[in-house]
Amino acid sequence: MAKKKEMIVPLLPLRGLLVYPTMVLHLDVGREKSVQALEKAMMEEHIIFLATQKDAAIDNPEEEDIYQIGTLSRVKQMLKLPNGTIRVLVEGLSRGEITNFYDHDEYVSVQVKITEDPTKRDIEEEALMRSLLDYFEQYIKLSKKVSAETYATISDIEEPGRMADLIASHLPLKMKEKQDILEIFNVKERLNKLISIINNEREVLNLEKKIGQRVKRSMERTQKEYYLREQMKAIQKELGDKEGKTGEVSTLKGKIEEAGMPQSVKETALKELDRYEKIPSSSAESAVIRNYIEWLISLPWTKATEDQLDIKHSEKVLNEDHYGLDKVKERVLEYLAVQKLTQSLKGPILCLVGPPGVGKTSLARSIAKSLNRNFVRVSLGGVRDESEIRGHRRTYVGAMPGRVIQGMKKAGTINPVFLLDEIDKMSSDFRGDPSAAMLEVLDPEQNHNFSDHYIEEPYDLSKVMFIATANNLSTIPGPLLDRMEVITIAGYTEVEKVHIAKDHLLPKQMEEHGLTKGNMQLREEALLKLIRMYTREAGVRNLERQLATLSRKTAKLIVSEEQNKVIITEKRLEELLGKPKFRYGQAEIEDQVGVVTGLAYTAFGGDTLSIEVSVVPGKGKLLLTGKLGDVMKESAQAAFSYIRSRASEFNIDPEFNEKNDIHIHVPEGAVPKDGPSAGITIATALVSALTGRAVRKEVGMTGEITLRGRVLPIGGLKEKSLSAHRAGLKTIIAPKENEKDLDDIPESVRNDLKYILVSHLDEVLKHALVGEKK
């Protein structure tokens, strides 16, 4: 009879592991409760109870997550490893059944009923032991996974229970089967169960051997790969398994046939599929090949959407989604017209350039909608690795195609509208220059054979309509810029912003905030004040945020039942949004000496720039402040030198530079300023300060100056004009050579401003300064 006794000991739950009595093995323990249980066991006779979890994935097992039957064990050694885990050497002592479960927060202890196997054996047990040893010996000869030394050790054991447990520990059983054997307390039942299991294993091994011999006899060729493939087929046939690798290869082959690949790509795919079939599933290369085949299958090779070649419909869609932006819309309609006549056209490569918030990305989406094409967007901001564009070679771990091929897979057709967002934000480092890799993508003469390092087969991008967006052209490399058709989108005028807010932004925000025209109205004069005094931007992003704020505040008033309908007037606008953030118009209130309003162009659109000059007694120092870049410093030096050379003509003391210090300052010193357009502004401010003549308050100017006083052309006149209009200026002095750019300026702005085109500084001074020369 088995001996039974009860005791309370700490519990150590095991994951994916089971310990039989008499077994000695190492465990790695890392969970906090398990570590505490071990430390408790070390203080109390080194005894601990080991029980296996039903689900190895559970980190904090409860009572119902652990098998009730486990093994009482002795902790023989403990060793703390560098990674924080503890390696323990344990020895199984005897079976036990949990009768009570005690959770002490730091660790868990259990009350266990211990059952020890009897040491004596009767005749029946003797017979069962001999049968079990005999079957185990035959199993060893067939499997060759257990050494002869292990068999010799087991055959010397005289206790039947101990022999059964040791043999069970050497069999390739699933965790549930091992637990079933552990739960058999009766030694005879345990011996019978093991005899049955080993007998089954023996039959399986015999069948495998028979299959191997049958395959070997049927083979005329003796290549190793062919033998392995035939053996696999024979095993699947014997087991009736139709879902093995053979079925998978057959499915992939059908997908390759249906993918519509070019013949050369199809041959490559079938060749790789043949390699995949020969390589064992356990090989790392097997997953790499399968991943490559699936990429080839998933790419669109022939699937295309049919273009909507109705120009009136396309024009209607573009006008519904965006107000203004006539140049871009015109270009898209031209593309459609040519395609309708020719029935085939390489996709144009447009580059929409403008400050943030003017609708570049949403316009690309509208173009896709008007053409009835799929739309895909890839952001290039911060990309600095060439492999991001061209992909990685398959020899690298974790290799994958570049963003272009990934985008084509996402698009699902060969003729999508493909948006390359923030193309000016790419950079380069030691991993290569991604902008150089983009040259092939965006070259209509090359992109019909685009080569991705991962795909390694030419892919046709010629039917794709690429649209790039950028804030600043100066950071785009020349060769890349040369491949794109640049369309500049300047900032919106006040009139355009009012239309956009009324037709697009306000209805969108009202819908998102659950409002209707019946419970919220924004008067036009309040909208105009919102645009002028609460936002200062080229686009409409901040305007949309302010409209969202108004919608939220309106929703709160309605929900709190303070009002059923909110009408927002100019006065109410200040109550809801606070005092105005900006002063409408940046023009000076009165004519001033030594202060000139200049016009600048930044990545965020046009802006006005006050330039101040102060003349104080000194030793001839020229001070430049306001965080000026090299170009503006050189402009100041050129203007200073020109005035010195013409001092007598301006009625300025020729020795003014030896008696006075000249301080040139551009306010907002925290903001970097640079660019070749402040020459005449600085020169005018210097002449004004040195002669005491005031500068007209309503005049803004832009232009570069030479040492001979000539005025050179500048860029961004449209953006600068919009900023001057916003600032309330009335007259703009600009270089004569920029006359061609006047046509780009919106008519509503052009009518409000007076343009004076000049070619020499004398003309600038004539129109800018008030009063006669002193």
C-alpha cells in the first residue's frame, strides 16, 4: 500500500515543464512570487512543491490554472544569474495532491497530501516491469534517441514506481500525457499505461521505417532532395494529410499563374517556388523565400482602374473640394484632355510647393477622386536611408521592399495617384542618399523599369501619377527637382479664406461637433475678424482649429442649456476666444525715421519684416542684430558701402562712418532670418536714419542691391504681396525685372495694392522717403 501524509509547503508553478519523482534537473525561475516561494523553501528544510500550469502563457496563475497533482521536491542548489533570474537544481521526491491553496501575496503555499510509492513488489509488478523493460529496449533500438547507458541505468532499478517515472521522463510525450502519468498513483496502472504508450510509439517507428523502405525501393534516382520529398509525400499519404507543404505549394503556384506577372518575373517566381518546395520548413531560408513569393503575388502587375475621362465631372469634383488653386486644377484637366485624345500617357510628376495648411495633401486626394483612381500616400519626412526607397537586399535579416513598392501593394493597381509627402524633408547620411534613389522613381524615361533591391525584378511605374509636396524648394536637390513639374501654391487671401471657412471648414467642424445651422451661426463680420485677429498664417490650419474651438464652446453652451441657439458676432467672438492674438495689419501707424517695412519669404509663406536703423555718436562700428544669416549680413554691408560711396549726393556727412556707430536691427531676434531680398530695405532705412527723412508708413519693399545701386530681382513676389495685403500696406516697391510675376498675384490683392517697379535705389528713395533732402 502507498503511504500518505499531509504537509504545508511553498508552491512553485512550472511553465511547459513537469518533474517526476526521482528526477534531478535545473530550472530557471524569474517570476517574483516564484522567487519568494524558493526563498521560503530554503528557510524550511529546502522542501517545495512543483506543479505544472495548464496554460504556460499565464504570468500570475490562480488555483484553477494549476494541475492539482504535482511533485514534492528538494531544492539542492540555487544560483543567481546576471539577468536577474535564479537557476535552481531540484530533486523530485514523491507525488502529491493539493488539498488547500494559500495566497500570501508575496508567494503561494499549498497543503499537500503526499503519496509515496511502495518499495516492495509482488509477482504481477515483477512481470509488468520485465515487459516494460523489453518494450523500452525495442523502442530504443528503433528510435536511437536514448543512449545504451540510460537503458543500463534503468534496468538496474528495482522499485517499480521509480522505474516507471524514469522511463516516462525519456519518452517524447506531450505535456498533457506526461501529467496523466504523474496523476496515476497506482504503480500497476502506471506500468500498464507506459507499456501501452511505448507499444504505440514502437508501431509508429516501425511504420516510418516501412515507409522509408517503400520509398527507397520505388526510387530510381538517389538524390537526397528527391528522397526527402518522396518520403514526405508517402508520410502524408499514409496519414491522409492533404494540407501539408505540397498543398501549400500547389496554392502558391495557382496564385502565381493568376497574378498576371510578366513572363520573366513569373519564371523567377516559379523557380523560387521550386526552391521553397525542396527546403525543409524548419530552415530559416524557407520563410525568406515564402515571404518573397508572397510579395511578388501581392503586387499589382496588370490590374488597373479605368480613368474618368469626363473633364466637366473632374472639374466639378475639384471645385467642390477646393476653393481657388486654379493653376493645379488647370494642369490636371490638361492631363485628362491629352489622355482622352491619345488614350495613353505617361503619368505626370507634379510637385505642389507651398506653406503648411494650404491643402497640398488634400488636393492630391481630390485629384485621385476626380480621376477615379486609387490613392496612396507615403510620407518622406525624416527618411535618410536609401533602402527606405529601394528596399533591402534579401540577404539581410528582416529585409523588405522599399516604400515605393509597399505603396504599390497598398494601392492594389498599377495606375494610382501616388503622393510623396514632404519630399523636401529627406536627408542623407552614411547609409546613402534617398533623394538620389528617388531620381529613378520620378524619371518618366526610367521608371517603367524601376528596380527594387528586394524584388530584384523590373517594375513598371510609368502609369502612376506621382504628386510630391514640399514647403521649400531650396532643400530639394537640383537633379530631383528637374524631374518634377513645380506648381506653387501660395497662401490664401482673406476673401479666399472666408469662402473656404464658409463652404468647407465650418460645415465640417459643425458636423464633427454635432451642431446644425439651427443652433450655431457665425456672422461674416465675425468670421473676418477671426481670420484677421486670431490667425496669422498662409494656409487655413489654424483657422480650422479656431473654428473647432468655437464649435466646442457652442456645444457646451447648448448642452448646459444656457442657450438653445448661439449667434456669434464680433463682440461674442471675443467672449468665446478671448482678446485678439494679433493686431490687424503690421503697417506702421505713422511715418518714422530709420524704420522700413520689408517683405520676406519663408517656408511658411510670405511675411512682413521691420528693419530699424539707429545712428549714435561713436567710432564707426556697424552693428547687425536680430539673428541675421550670412546673406542678410552681406546685403547690409553692400548697402552701407553704397551709401558711403554716394554720401555727398544724399547730403550726408562723408565722414559719418568715422563719427557714428550704425546699428541695424531686425526685431524678433529669436527667429532666424536670411535671404537675398532685404538689400533695398536696409539701404532705405540707413538713408532715412542718416538724413532724418521719414519713411512712408504704407510702403513695403523687397529687392536686392548691388554696390552700384542697381536693384536685382527676387523670388516669392506673390507670397510677399499676400503678406503685405494682410499687413495693411498700400504700396509695394519691387524690382523692375519681377514685372512678369504680377500676373500670378490674385486680382483681389492686385487691385488693393499699388506696385512701383524700380531698377535703381534712387527710384526707391524717391517713392519711399517723405520730404526733401536736408
